[in-house]
Amino acid sequence: MTNQVLEPDILIVGSGIAGAALACAIRGRGYNVVLVERSVQPPDTARGDHLQPYSVALLENWGVLEDFLAAGAERRLGTIYLSEEQEIILSAPLERLEIPHPYYLYLNHDVIGSVLLKKAGDDKNFTLLRPATASGFSFDNERMRSVNVSLPDDTVVEVRAHLVVGADGRNSRVCHAAGIPARTHKYPRPLVAMFGPHPLPDPRNEVLSFLGNDKITVCIPRIGGIAKIGFTLDPSEIPFWRNSTVEQRREAVAQRVPCLAGYESELAGFFPVIQVTTTAYTHGNVVLLGDAAHAMHPARGQGMNVALRGIERLIDCLPSPRMIADPVQLHAALQRYDAMQKQANTRLLEDNHARARENVGALRAYLGKVAGDQRLTARYVRETTGYSPEPERNLV
């Protein structure tokens, strides 16, 4: 039984990073926004936590960068690829780039979400329904007419929005309800992640990526002097890591990368790695954001940053609050957005998929080639920032 009806301009389903970031970025623009989230738990802290320089500029444009710094965000100045014996294969510092923020910004994933959501709440036209479950998706002429939202007290709110945004993860119910086809690829090797005090001096807070003969181990700085170490593993290895003691993990990490000996860690968990790519980003008055549209392998640390760039494009395309109720204008806007997303993301997703399956030896050879050419190095570094590569004459 429906107890209440809400008629916002925009309904966002899911308050992970993508949903919270959209609500934050669009605040103060005059849209009436309802965000529905079923979980009261913060997002998994072991997920992505590094924001590319382009994303940092977006945070500044959205008026939330100072909130990130106040929450403890720290700067990372580059990435170093090394052999397991600590020989440098490629150093990728950011300082020489002529961009507004020549650094990565990192903050624990759960805190990123909470900062964005808190900032979204500054808008008097923003309503958060949490915990609440979106179901009962109703369509009329290929438009999502309404969504029933169930609250803990058994109240059912019918939400009739002009625009419905699915930001509800790679198993998106909005995507399924809208009938948008998606391709799924499950990678055979899950990811294991662990946290502990940083085992090496790291004054520049750089990601250290150790390339062995057949394996990659990544040491990623976290706020407060903590490092996350992660790598993929054969599924048969999961029982060892699941039942491992601190001492056993320390020895196993040291066997992979000797210079990481002494790393005392807490196991964060195991993560099946799945790529999901939808055939379209929009359908009718529905648009998909983040993992709902393009869940990615973490090989290049792109997922969260790609979602933020998509939010920027969506906001640029949207009709004004006065015109968003016009289905013709909204349809045209979403068609523009869909075309922009496909142009920006198709090659990126293909490259990410190829990188995830790449032979470690081939990767080492490629990075060695990049390191031997100043122009290639400059171009490679810029590509890691989220900005489009510039002509070679502007790179060095």
C-alpha cells in the first residue's frame, strides 16, 4: 500500500560513490533530488580510494575539495614500477605536468562516500531515504513512470521522477528493470587485499608496483601511514590466506617481494573481479552511472574516476530544472550523454580489459620502452591523470 508520493526532478538509486557524487555535484543547481539507499553500512573500505588529478579538479569545481582535505585526504605524487629486487622500471611523477592539481588525492573509500553525501545534504532540495529499498519499477512507453520505495516502518513511498539514475552497482536493479543489456566477464583470479603500517619509507606517498616474472604486487599508500597491499591469486590459495596468521602473511608477502619483509597486516578480504559493460548508458528517462554501467578490473585504478567524469558529462547535458520535465528535451539530453560516454569510455574499457589479461613480462617490456623515451614517459604520466593526452610538443 502506497502511503506517500514524491515527485522530484531526479531520483538516484544507490548512494555509493557514484550516487553520492552526483547528489553532491548537482546541489545548488535548482533540481529537486531524492536519493534512495538500502544499506546503513558505509561502503567497503578496501575498494578504490585514489582520485586522479582530473577528479581533484572536479571536487574543487563541485565545492567539496576542502571537505576532503578536512576529512584527512592526503596527496600522492606519483607511481613507481619496480622489479622484485627494487630496480626501477619506470618512475611516473606528476609534478612537471601543467595541470591545476599535479597529484593524486587519496582518502579511505568509506570516508569518500560519507563526505560527498554530507555535502549533498547542504541542499534544501535534497532528500535522503535510508535505509530504503527501491522496487516495483513501473514503465509507461519505455519511460520509468514510478518506483516504489519501502521504508523500515513498512511505509511505501511512490517516487515519480522525471529522471531516474541507477547508481546501484554492478548488479544494478535499475539496469535490469530498464531492460538494458549488459555483458559480464568474470576474471579467473580474485583479488586479495590487506592493510598494515607502511613497510617502506615513502615520503612522496607513491604507489609501488612490483613486477615479478609472473606476478604483480602493489603497495598503495593509505591515510595515516597505512599501506594496502594487494595482488591477484589462484582461487586454490584462498583457504591459506583466509586462515592465515599475521606471521604467515608476513612471510608470504616477503616471499613475493623481499623488500616488503616485516609487513604486519590485517586481512581486508577477497574480491571477485568482474567486468560489466552495458550496451547503452541510457534508456528512456533512465541513466546508469558507475559500476551499474561499467564495472572495471582494478588493474589501472580507473573505476571511481571514470564514474566522476561521467557525472560531469551528465550534468553538462541535463536540461535546466525548469525544462527537465519536458520528455523531448530530456530524451535529447540523454542521447547526447550516451554518445559522449561511448566515445569517452569504449576504448578505455577495452584497454583496461586488455591490461587485466596482460602477461607480466609483456608489461615490463612495455614500461621499459616507455621509460627509455622522454616523450613516451610524459605521455604515459599524463594519461594516468584522467586528462586527455596533449600533442607531443606540449608534453616535455
